[in-house]
Amino acid sequence: MPGRHRWRGARHPITQVVDEICEIFRELGFTRTVGPEAETEDYNFTKLNIPLDHPAADMQDSFYLGPGVVLRTHTSPMQARTMEAYAPPIRIVVPGQVYRRDPFDASHAPV
């Protein structure tokens, strides 16, 4: 009896769409940038003019890993990191996962 054909994996449809969008932005002169998912409060809030007493920085709204370290709540910390590393003009697109303490339902997810 012949063996089974070897199954070949495929990229996830969401990954394909993100790659397609990034390619469109690349054609417009943008650079795809990725960054850490665990961020300091400084990059995630302070350097983006979000004070630490803002509701978004509350323990009930963000996933804290330890003192001063949070799972990023948006991809904007990479803007601050990029501006520190490169001179303007800067054109970046930052795809990636973000984490919020949202209840899981049809329109919300923690990731």
C-alpha cells in the first residue's frame, strides 16, 4: 500500500493579510518594524505622553509582568524606539500582537 502524501503546512490567512498590507506600505516607502511584546512602562506609556495615572496604565486594564514591565497595550512603543534610533523622516508600519484585559466575546479578545 502506498504511503500517505506528506502534508505541507500553509501560512495562516491572517498572516497572509498582514504580509500583504505590509507589502503595500513597503511600496509606499514604509519599513516593517517589529519589537518586544514585553515593554517597560516608560516606552509603553510615559514616552507616548500617557501618564502612569491614566486609566490605561491601571493594573485592571493592562497585563503587568512585574514592577515596571507590561505586555504592550499597543504597537506605538516602537515609534519611540525608532525615533530614538533614526533621524527623521521616519515611515514605519508595526504589525503585531497587543494585550489588554478585555473580556473575551465576539468583538473583544485579550490578544
